[in-house]
Amino acid sequence: MTTTPDSGRSNHLPASLVANLQSVLIGRGRSGGGDGEETGETKPTPSSEAEAEVEEETGAPSNAAEATVAESDPAGDGSEKVEKPVVLVTNADGIGSPGLTSLVEALVRGGQCDVSVCAPESNKSASAHSVTIRETLAVTSVEITGAKAFEVTGTPADCVSLALSGALFSWSRPALVISGINSGSVCGHQIFYSGAVAGAREALMHGIPSLCISLHWKKDESQESDFKDAVDICMPLIQAAIRDIEKGSFPRSCILNIGIPRFPSANKGFKLTRQSLWKLTPNWQAITANRNPSAAHFMSMHQSLGVQLAQLGKDASAAGAARRINAQRKTVEVESVAAAGKPETREVVKKFFRLEFLDKQQEDLDEDLDFRALEDGFITVTPLHIQLDVVPEIQALASAWLDSALTGEKEAQ
């Protein structure tokens, strides 16, 4: 079941409405588009519609709206305020990417939440769920209007883990973590490589609801304005998620992996999908210093670093200096003692390779699988569980093999 394209777009609210009416009015404006099951929407009840009518006429928040309002004054004297929910934004493309910028601008403009940003300083796509444990990360504040933001010399998983540690932000826990909007689809096997998904997964590992949003970017077809269209499509879903998290009705046991088709404004609506087995074909290419200037620069840079580190090693401990020099060496010679007692020298060869992924066509994909639905123009919503469970049939096969292997070992003894 899918929704219509109109149901996936945000409504433009009058500027005169205060922020604490927004979630109720959005619910009213979208009640006619689809059944809400696949978009994460919840249809407004008659009572909530009545409350919205009262609010429009009087300008005062109803009791139902006070659960998620931006500000509340129960005493009537302005002495008490209820904080907005916090949304933490990260991504894999880097903090300066147009997708993250467009998303943060829309969240700040919407006024439904306080926005914090903690994202890599550079592109960390395909970094998977790697974390940095042997290097010191640098964290730098970044100016983003309406949000508190930091860039980190680490992966998306690093960024979310650090943000949730309490060492960076004053809040103790965000209501929602969003990884996006990232460039390039994240379907099938690409989910395992994706740094974008890892950022959302890291949040889920801390018990925090999360979304991963990606645009099906195509070279020579997509343009930067597509990110703004993608944000317009996703904002109602994000606002519904914030509202339902406050009410306790948002699914907390999974990531919602949202894919935006390559032409966002021409989408066919939302579609609940399953992870496919689609994958790209890895293509490793050998790179030489003669053929590739960057490889020559890489080697010369490391030689220069080796000299600098050797100089620094004079003031460091012998063991520490040796570790740093070894980490930066270009080539080494290994000496061993031959049978005649003479040193035997052999050269260690260093080669350079570059990985590229090539498109791989998949035939006869089920229409409810993520990649097929995305290619067909739908906005895909794929729940991803944190546990990599196996189906009972595979469990049974593994059990039978283990019994057989252990029995064979005993018989061999």
C-alpha cells in the first residue's frame, strides 16, 4: 500500500501561527493522503481536530497540544517553560554538504524542536560502523544559524557516540537522531558499507529513535535543488516522528531507512519496503606514481613526514618515536640471518589501489524491495533491525552442521 504524492509533501503554515500549534495542524492538513501506515503518520482523532479549531480561533494551545508544545505557561505568569525536544543531526557526506544544510534549515524554520549538529568534517561515506580508537579526534564549533553545531575528524558513528556521551552538548539525551540527507541511495548490501546508516544505528544502540535519509543521487541527472525538494517531502514524516516519540508510539526497535527517488518532486508516494540483496560490483584498479599524480604526492608526503617524525623522535621516548616512524614509512628492508650466518635482505613492495563501485543490474526484483521501489519512483521506508537475526531454516542448518562437526571430531579421536 502506498500514499499519493501529495500526501508526502509538507504544508506551508501561516507565519502567524505559534510553533506549539504546528504538530496538530500538520496532522489535520495530511489526513486526506493515504492511510498513514507506511508514512509514519497518525490520523487526527475528532477530538484533536476540535482542539485545532479552538486553537485557530483563540490562539491558545489545547490540552492535547501541551504534550509537545514549544513553550508552556500553566501558572499563567510566564514563570515556567517546557523545553522543546532535541533533534541531533549527523550525516556521512560531511557537515558542509547541501543535504545536511537543507535539512537543518528546515528543522530550525519549523520551530518544533531544538537542533544540534555533530557531523564529520569531511566525506565519510562507506565508512560503515567504524569508530576511532587509536587517534585523537579534533572537534570544532561551526556556525549554523539556529543550531549548535560541531564538526569532528571522525566517522558518523564517532560523531553520534561523542554527541551522546554528554561531553559536547548540554542536553542529556535527544528525542530523535537523523542521519542525512545523504547523497546516494542506501539499499541492499550497501547498508553494510554505509556510514550514514551507521550514524543512525549508533543512536539506536543507545536506545534513541533514529532515521537515515538518503537521496538517490545520479551523476549528470541530479542537482543541488533536489535536496530541498527531498527535505520538503520528509518534513511531515519527521514532524510526525517527533510528535509520536513524545507520545511513546514511535517504533523504537528499528531504524527507518528512508530513500528519496532521483526526481523528488515527481515521486509516487511513500512505500514500506524490505531490504533487498541488491549490490554494486567492486572494481579495484592498480594505481602507479607514473600514471597517477596523487600517488606520487602521497609517497612524497610520507617521505617528508618520515623526516619530520624522525626529528621529533629525538625528544620523545625511543619506543614512541619508533612507533610513529614505522606508521609513516614508505618502504622497509627486512634483515634475517641465513644458514651461513650472513644477513639476507629482501625488499618489501608497496602498491597502490583504488576501489570503485560499478552499477550492477538486478533482474526480477520484488516490487516491495527497497531498490526496485526506489528505481520505480517511490519514497521507500525500510525498517532495519539492530539484531542480525537469521531465519529458522538457516538456524536449523547451522545446528545440524555443528552437531555433525562435533561428532566427527569425537570419532577422529
